[in-house]
Amino acid sequence: MTSSNGHGERGPAVTSLRDLPHSIEPPRDLWPQIEARLKAEIPGDGRARRAARWRGPVLALAATIASLAVGIWIGRDLLPGAGPRTQQPVAAVPGTGAPAALRAALRSDSRYVEKRAELLRTLESRLAQLPPESRANVMASLEAIRQSMRELEAALGRDPSNALLQELLVNTYQDEMRVLVAIHEAGAVAGEI
């Protein structure tokens, strides 16, 4: 069996890879033509060719940076809380101490404000009914919660659009309400005994 070598000539049959030649020389040297085409496309010495080779990626990087800058400039007004970065004083919601960022959420639920005010009015009498050790623990818990509230409110005063701070503050209000309700219920049980 014989095979064609690509030039129309028949050679011996190839039965394994070992039968193939290790190298095949091209019929003519192609490098002079390649070099001439490269020199024709990129005129100048080696530095000019290297500069031309880097020109495309550098221009692409510059275009990317420019696009990013334009996108940030356009999008700065679309972000929540965007606008003039003037610091405005944070007004508190009456009866809660909540900053203005939460005013709408807390004001919409007047039951919260009323219930909290009622629990605070009865707090002293309910605490008086607790054993001294329990009373000290409850007061320490309430002070820790109120300190957290003050810190969160101050942080929200500096960054009123921070959703994480808003969520933490709401959770802290809920913690305070749970403690106040627990004190109220514990005092009511102690009064019945």
C-alpha cells in the first residue's frame, strides 16, 4: 500500500507514526516574505513596532477607564441617597429618638409609639416589683440597648441612606420593645402572686 505525500508523488505505505518523517522541510523559505510584510505594515525600527503593538491595548484600557468615569458621573444621581453631600441635622421622631431616616417607617405605626410610651410610664413600677438581682440585670440590658441606639442614630446622622444601619436600628428598637414587654409581663405576674 502506498500513500501520497502531498505533491502527487507516491511513497511507501505508512502503517504507524514511526513511519512518518521527523521533519519536513518546506519547498521554499517563508520567513523573508513574512518579515517583509511585517515591515511593510509596521514602518520604523523595533521601538516603533513595539509601540504599535502596545497601542491597541493601551487605547482599549483608556476607553474602558473613560467609559467607567462617564458611567459613574451619570449614575451618581441615580443611587439612593444621592444628591448634594451637605450634612443636614437629623431630627428625631417624637417619643422614639429615631433619626429622620426612619421617621416615615415609625410615624406610620402610631401603635408602636403609644405602646412604647405606655411601657416606659410603667417601667419604674414594674422594675420595683422585680428582685434586686433581676432588676440590675434588666437595667444593664436596657442601658446596653439604649447605648446601641445612640451609636446607631449618630452613625445614621452621618450616613442617613445606609440601609444596614437603618436595619440595625430597627432591630435595636425591637430588642428594646421585647425587653420592655418582658418587664411588663414579669411585673404583672409578680403583682398577681
